[in-house]
Amino acid sequence: MVPGDSSMTAAWAAAWRLLQQPAPKRADPGSVRPVRVGQVNLGFGAPVSGAWATPANLASFAIAAEQAGYTTLWSFQRLLIPSGSSMDPVYQSVLDPMAALAYAAAVTSRIRLGVALINMPFVSPGYLAKQAASLDVLSAGRHDLGLGIGWMPEEFALTGASMSRRGARAGEYVAVLRSLWGAGDSEYDGEFYQIPRGTMAPKPVQPGGPPVLLGGMAQAALERIGQIADGWLTSSRTDLSKIGAGIAVIRHAASAAGRDPDALRIVCRGVVRAGAEVPGRDGSRLLLSGSYEQIRADADWLGQQGVTEIFYDLNWDPQVGAPDADPAAATSRAAEILQALSPVA
């Protein structure tokens, strides 16, 4: 289904028209350089959760985000909602993250496609290496791979995974990915994972494979990011007002490992709450809540703390990402926010 197709729904048709409206004060596209707010690149969360997560919206918002100057588009993983759980609406109905990005790859040509994130214990490194390499080929080298170690016991039971020694396994997991993505034959014999001598093809378009970004908030997780990863992916629960402390841990660990801390990406999931200010536990306004002017100022402040990228993720907005939200209203709200916060607005 493409814009102009007579079979598209009325809700999508209305949203598409809104997405095509120029953002206020938009610069001449011919004069726009790589788009940033302050020192921060801006991305957008793909429609993968709840009422707005439809095939039509996934295609139209991917196109619109690219046209609006966003540099990245992101998905995320949730496998199971335990019965009786009071988990947030965003987790109740979620598309597969790699399938969603492959779908978006077919209708875009420039915007990078990231997953934030896939939990390593739930899928073998060999299988994920093939998926990520294939997505990198199909997107012409635009994939970013975010990885975590998981936390929900029910998802570990579902996938037959073990919760023990997740951190220790993570280092080997990343090593296996990079070995399979490298040139020539691969062979690996670790404590947790093995690669019988052989070759995986096709290789990713990006030399050495897609950038590997790790999640986590514990001291050990932050140190591991500095030691082996290409960057940090913050979670929806990260206290953004204190993000500088986590960045400092990562940068110190990178320096201690002989790596360049300035080369690491710090990618922030921006849980946007557009409209009324939302108070935090201490009563102060949560960052990225309130007016568009406040949200843009917060993004600039986060850049001053060392964040290199923020993606505005509307899946966490109950008016957009809840499964029982009105689909037309959710789509319209998301389209308005995408344009209002556009990097070149």
C-alpha cells in the first residue's frame, strides 16, 4: 500500500495529508545540512506499538520522518505480557522489531534503521547475526543493532533462556556477531558460544557489521558498554536529569580499555509527553514533557551532557501507543508531533 492507493483507510489518508504539511519555519531543503538540535542528532520511534502500529502507518511515518530530516528510525522488542500484569500500555501489543525495520527499509533510502533493543538471551547470536546482516544488506548499510540482557523471568521461560551470568555472556555474544560479520571464515570457541569454522554470507554492507549499541543502567553494564560496544542505548526508565553520570562511567571505562571515548554514541530514547508538563517523583518537570519549546530545549540540554542522539518515541504516549487508543486520533496526534519537533522546523 502506497500513498494514493485507493484502498488506504480514511484514517491513514487523513494522517498522510497532515504528514505532508510543511513544518512551521521549515528551512529550504536544499540548504539543510545534517540535522541537529544543538549537538544532538534527532531520530523518531517507528509505529510499532498499540493503536498506530499498522502497515500503512509504518510505511507513511517512515517516509515522513525521512522527509522531515530525522536521522534514525527505531523499533523495540517485547515478547510476552504475563497474565494479570500491570505493565504499561506500550508493551501490550508490539510488532517484531526486525520485521518492522525491514518493512520500513523498503520505503526509505537515507534514514538509519535501529532496534532499541533485542535481548541477547532470547535469540542465538548466529541467528541474530544473519538477521542483522540481511537487514543491513536490504537497507544498503543503514542498520544499527541495539542489544540488552533482558529482565522479565516470563520471557526467559518463554524462550528457554537462562538468567544466570547474562553479563558474562554478553561479551562473547558481541564477539560472535562481529566474527560472523567479518571477512573470510569465522571460528570461535568460548565458554558460552561456539562457531564451527565456516562463513556466513551475505556480509553486512557496513564494514565489520552494524554498530552494536548496548543497553543497561547498572555500573557493570555501563562499564561493559565502554569496553566493547559502539555506544549506549538508554531505556525508558533512565533518569535523564542524571544522564551525565552514566555517560562519565562509560567514557572512563572506554579510556581504561584503550578506546576513544569520543567515538562512542550516546543514544537516548526520548519518551515524549507533549502537552501538559508531567511531574517526576521529586515534583519537578520530567524532561521531554510539556510544550514543544520545552522539549526542544531539553534536547539541547541533553546534548550538553554528552548525548549524541535522541529519538522521540511516541509509542510510550498512551494516546498513541496504547492498544485501546482511537486509531485515527493516535495517528493524527503522532503526525502533528513528528512535524512540530522536526529537526528542520
